[in-house]
Amino acid sequence: MKKEKFVRAYLNSKPLPLENIVEARQMEARRAAMAARVKFAGTIDTIDIDTKTGRSRVKIYTPHGTGPFPAILYMHGGGFSIGSPDTSDNLCRTIAKNANAVLISVDYGLAPEHKFPAALEECYQIALWIIDNDVALNLRSDQLTVAGDSAGGNLAAALCLMDQTDQNLAICQQVLICPMLDQATPHGNKVTNMEDPLLTSENCQTFSQYYFNDPADSNNPLASPLLADDLRMLPPAIIVTAELDPLAHEAIQYGAQLRQAGVEVVHHHYPGQVHDFPLFVKSLDDAKEVAEKIGHYLADKFSLHDSRIN
């Protein structure tokens, strides 16, 4: 599908009834289930695991080959309140294939049942589980990348900040796709080129109310990575933004701050595109292009890491 047709369809899409979170989740799940799937030559398994934060479900994409493979921990978007690994399934298939990596997509606990920082702590524990189970998962625990779209991009960036001092995860790269990086600034005050049908001021306020027990928590850098004082020693980043995305400005600003801190940043900006467009890999040319670029970027980084060790 060409960009213009896709954007028209996106702008005319039926809004999710976020005031009824159960119904909104069901609608999102139906949409995800209807999507045609990108072919994946490897195996895809959904399993339940136990960590210090409780029982979690993950979806594991293992490429064809012998391994051990690099690892990618992926967090889906949805305002921390909707969505699942099925939402980002085609994107994860494409990234895992092109990166030749095992990708673990997290079905983290959603708000309002699980308030900040529950999802972040769950994802951190799953990252530790990946490292502890590297042999069983046929992956390289010294080649861990964190990635996510929208709210998942927030979690990926926050995981890097959490690991900045203790280095328990030793994250190699971070992939931030249309990320939500500033939850402290009211949505109505953000720079935007259009009124997004999902990211309206009203919806973003609802997401925030679901996610935070205390509105002041939005000032925590683990909730708003853009507010972090020290970005030094963070892993290289690849950032994807879209011109018509209300979140683009904060992602571009975060990339600039990372560069100022000496962090390598690769930025792909797509004129005329909307929030989270890379999810539509199967039907949208731009989405397929950027998903493959992400995979190839990671494959190159993994190869460089191997050459340095050897």
C-alpha cells in the first residue's frame, strides 16, 4: 500500500473506546488477529516464564540456523494499557529475520491493573531471565539489544537508563520506534502536525491516568527518559520517527541529547508518515523498508561485536 492511501485509512480508523479498557483491548486484539502474516522461516513459540516479579508470557522468534544467535528483547506499544506481542508480530518477524537474532517479545502487564513502574520492572526481570537462560534459548547473552515501539520504545529507553550504572544487562543497542519519551509535558503542549486519532490529548490523558498512581511520577526519567540528566555510556541507538506523529519531536530531541552525551545515534525520519507506521510491514512500503533497515543495522552491529572479540 502506498503512503497516501495508508495515511488516509489511518486517519479514518475507528477510535478505540479507551474509557472502557476491556473493550478497547478486545478491539485491538481483533485488529491484530486479522492481519496477514509476514513469512518467517524459523520457529515462533509462546511460553510462560517465572521471574522475581511473577509469571510472564513471552513470544520467542528463533531464526533458521544453528546459532547461538544475538538476542533482542522487544516491548510492544499501546500506551501501556492496550496491545500485546500480536500487535507487533509482523515487525518482530521482520527484524528477527534480517538481524538473524532470537527476538523475545514481552506480553507485559498492562495498566491500570499494573501501574508504573510494574511493566518496566517486569521487562527488566525478563532481560535477566534471557541472560540466565542463554544456552536453552540458543542465544548470545553478551549481544543483547532492547527494542520497542511507542510505549515499548519508552520501556526500551528506560531499561538502558536502569542498566546505566549496574551493567547487569550490558545492553549493546537500543531501538526506539516512534517512542514515547516525555510523559511529563501535557500532550496539548507538544509539537504536532496533525490530530492523531489515537494520540489525542484526551486519549493521552487517559493513558496517563491508567499508568500512574501519582501524576508526579511522570517526571521520573524512567517514565520520561527525555528528562534524564546523564545519558553518557548508554548503548548506541537507532531511532525511527514520522513527520505526522505527535511524539516525533521528543524522539528527535532525545536523539540530539544522546549525541551530545557522546552516544552513537542513527535516525530514520519518514516524511508524511504517522505514529507507529512500522507495525504495518505486510502492507506498507515504508514500514517494510524501515523494518529491514533496523534488522540490517543490528546484524552489522552484531558482526562488528564478533569481530572485536575474535
